[in-house]
Amino acid sequence: MTEIITTVRQVLERKGSVTHTVTPQTSVFDALSLMAKHDIGAVVVTDSRGLVGIFTERDYARKLVLKGLSSKDVTVGDMMTTPVTTVTSSEKVSQVMMIMTNRRFRHLPVVDDGHLAGIITIGDVVKTVIDEQEETIKQLASYISGDLTA
Ligand code: AMP
């Protein structure tokens, strides 16, 4: 597999570092409303200790809907996944791809020196791969056209 050399930091510089957080006490209904409002598929769960979990649409579908529970009666703390796998900004997108593929999830919070610096998603990864490939094609095309006119 070709290495994707763009770093997580570069991805966050492009998309921004806003991360939507809730607490373990937030109801699943309120978390879903926040996710709908911002058109996102996951929220990071924090408390006074810092990052304590992650809650995604898949948790809602599998841990709540399939069990016939009501989103207003259940808190995020009961449905979140913990511990959370994270990456640092200096990691390359190749590494992010490997983690997401091996662990079968689509969200990775970015933590630098204990601070939440953003979240990288499978959509960001796909966009980065496409951008890098387009750049390679452009470089090859200009190399070939330069070569032909030389
Ligand atoms: P996703 O594909 O991101 O919707 O997540 C699939 C499952 O993995 C859900 O149960 C999530 O709570 C869990 N999950 C997602 N991201 C992470 C992560 N970074 N660390 C640990 N679990 C995660």
C-alpha cells in the first residue's frame, strides 16, 4: 500500500479543530440532537478526568435501538465505548488508516500532550488519499509534458 504522508496536523489545519463533546451524564437523545445539528457521526465524551469515551451512531443503532431502549432514558455514559483509541497530530494519515482498518472504527480523536486537538474521520482519510493521488498525477503529467517538449 502506498504511504500517505500527510500528517494528522495538516488534516486538522484544513478542516479545523472543533470537536463536539458531551459528558457521560448527557442523555443519548441530547447527544444525537447535537450530532444531527452539526452533521457528525460521533461525539467525544469528557469529564473532569479528560477524555473518557466515544459515542457514535453505531453505538446508538446496536446498543440502544436493537435492545428496544429509549434515547431519553439512557445516558451516553451507559452506551459509550471506553477506552478510546487516539492519535497525535504528528502521526501520518497512513497510520490512521491502519488503526481504523484494524479496529473497524471510523473516528479517531487527536490528543496532544493531554489536550484534545480535534477528531479525524474516515471521510478525512478518504479525502486525503484522493488529494495526494491527484497531486501525484499532476506532478507526473507535468513531468511527462516537460519531457516531451524538451
Ligand atoms: P464508528 O465506526 O466510528 O461509528 O465506531 C464503531 C464502534 O467503535 C463504536 O462502538 C464506537 O464507539 C467505537 N469507536 C469508534 N471510534 C473509536 C475510538 N477511537 N476508540 C475506541 N472505540 C471507538
